[in-house]
Amino acid sequence: MKNLLFFSILIILTAFFVASEFAIVRVRKTRIDQMIEEGNQKAERVRTLLQNLDGYLSACQLGITITSLGLGWIGEPTFRVFIEPFITSLQLPESATRMLAFFIVFGLVTFLHVVIGELTPKTIAIQQAERISLFIAKPLHFFYIGAFPIIWFLNGSARLLTRLFGMKPIDEFEKALTEEELRLSMSESYKGGEINQYELQYVNRIFEFDDRLAREIMVPRTEIVCVYRNDSFEDNLATLKGEKFTRFPVADDDKDHIIGLINLKELYRDLLNNDPKPFHKYIRPIITVIEHIPIKKLLIKMQKEQVYMAILVDEYGGTAGLVTVEDIVEEIVGEIRDEFDNEEKSKITKVNDSITILDSKLLIEEVNDLFDLELDHSELDTIGGWMLTKVDKIKLGSTITIEQYEFKITEVDGHQIKSIEVTNLTNK
């Protein structure tokens, strides 16, 4: 009975060290930091473990090794006492009796060690890492202090060996998650119900935001509405009255010579007060940048200069398009519509299971994601630009088929494609 009690204690200790090992690896440091801010003193001990993860994992391994050796040493005599009477009753030859007793005892000890001492605590620790780590932190710390000389010697030997193979010790690894790991982590959190779909979309858009260029989100030159410095006040006012924007670029002679912008709030305030100034007095500075500037840099520039409209120029110095702060913010939060945007069409309109209408300014990479295609976007940005390179003539009804999808021009404006109908031929 004494051996059985000792065996049970070793099984419990094995389970303790196994659970400790998996819990401190699995627990989230951000969650522990949050608990510390809330005043949880046990979390302070867990943070101590996480700050020396290599040392405490070595303590767990040392504890598992010692208890496993103890189980192997005491297991055979402990259970042989219970097994031998049954084996002897079979009246087998002595050699067969010894061998059968050995295999039965070995199998029983292995089963108890693996199931109770290893697998069960591992499963519990993975599912309850936070709770287990709070429970084991203090006793594991005491064991680490008591066994420190042995752990120090073993760790030093292991580090020397790993360096001989050109590898870094565990505490020298980069602990920060990569962008792809963060995306996967957020996806798992969404599947687990920790975050909702909108939060997941915001995070993904932020990662994509870092790679976006201004030309990908600009209002193209052909759609820019501007006023002209040399036109009369009345002519420019007529142009402004026909539109629903707040800020307008001001051109000198043509759209390739944008010299500033005007804000309607300032103009209408003076008109309401019957105190209009000459038109050139309302012209304010505007930002001019190359069209390939990353939107994150453009946003910083806008914030620094407090100018919320930028003109994009191409490599030849001509105006390529226009970007506002709203265009940039929409890349993170999605499309923003005010009371004047009701007439705007959505970039993606699903008619039915087979037919989808696309705005020509939709990015090719978004089309690829939408239809699981691999359209080349190394030189072109928008699906309208891609379509221009594929059809012989820009006219309504022109089509091109890629895999199971038919792309058809459904709206044009001069030489510009406005919308494209995509039909899934397999669902037709």
C-alpha cells in the first residue's frame, strides 16, 4: 500500500508538470497583462514565468523526467504484488509467468502514466490555460528556485549544443506575430465568436491599407469636377450649384494645372451674409503628389498640412486623379454614404446567383477575391482598365470569357467603360 501511495503521488506530480508546461506556453501574455491591470496578484506570478519561459519550461521538463523515472522504478514492484497471484493461478512455466507478469505490469504502468499523467492534464491545460497557469505559478516557481543549479547546468548544456547546430535558444526567438499569423489568429477568434464579422473586416482592411497606392482609390481625371480661376464668379457659382461636394479643385487653364481648392462652406457663408469676395480670395492650397504614393503616407501628409484633398500626377506631370480624406478612410471602415450619396452605385451589385454588376473602378485584386480568379494586375489596377486591354472595341455588349465567367460591357461613357456584367456560365 505504501508503494501504491507513492506511485499515485508521482502520477499527480507528473500531471502537474505536464499541465504547467502546456499552460504557460498556451496562455496569452496580453490577457495576463490585462489581469495585472485589474489587480490580480496571481497574474503577477504568471508574468514572472512568461518573462523567463526558457527556464520554467526546463523546470517542467526536469520535473517530468524525475517523476517518469520514479514511476518506472516503483511501478513494477507496486503492481506485481497484485498481478502475481492471478498469473500463478494459470500454472504456466516460470519463464512464461515472469514474462507475462512483466508485460501486464509494463502495460498498466504505461497506460496510467500516459493517460492520467500526460494526455489528460495536457488537454485540460490547453483548454483552461489561463486558469491552470494561475494555479501552478507559485508552486512551479518554488520548484524552479529549488532546482535552479540543475536547471542552470542543463540549460547551459542545451544552449551550447543548439549553438553548435547554428540555432538560437528559445528566449532569443522573435516573439511578435507576423501579419499572416495575426490574420489567422483573428480568423480563429471570429470562428470562436470572440469578435464579430465587422471587427474582422476592419482588421483585414487595416493590413490591406498598408499596401494600397493612391492611384488605386483616386477619382480619375475624367470624373474630376473643377472650377477655373479665370472664369467669372457667376460661371463658377453655376458649376458649384450643379454638384453636391464640399471641396472643389481650382484649375488655371485646364485640369493639368490645378492651383488650389475652394471650400463651399466659406463661400456660402459670405453669400448668406451678402459679403462675397472676389473668387480668387477663396482659393486655398492643395496637395500635389505622385500617383504611386502609398495612401498611408498621403494620409500623414494631409493630417500634417491640414489639407484634405490631394491631386495625383502621373510620371509626365499631368493630372491623373484626385483623392480626399474620405476616400482614404473608406479603405478601413468601408464605404461612407451621406445624404448626397444616394445616387451613387455600389461597386458590386449582385443581381442573382449567376449575374454580378461591377463598377469599372473596382480593383482587379478584389475581382480575383470575389470570383476566385487570377487576373493579372501587375500593370493595371481596375477591372475597367483590364477590360479595355481585352476587347477590340469599346462598345456595349462586348464580351470576353475567362474560365467559367463571361465579362460584358454594360455601360460606357465615351472611351471609358463604366460598368461590367459578370455572368457565371455554370449557374446559367
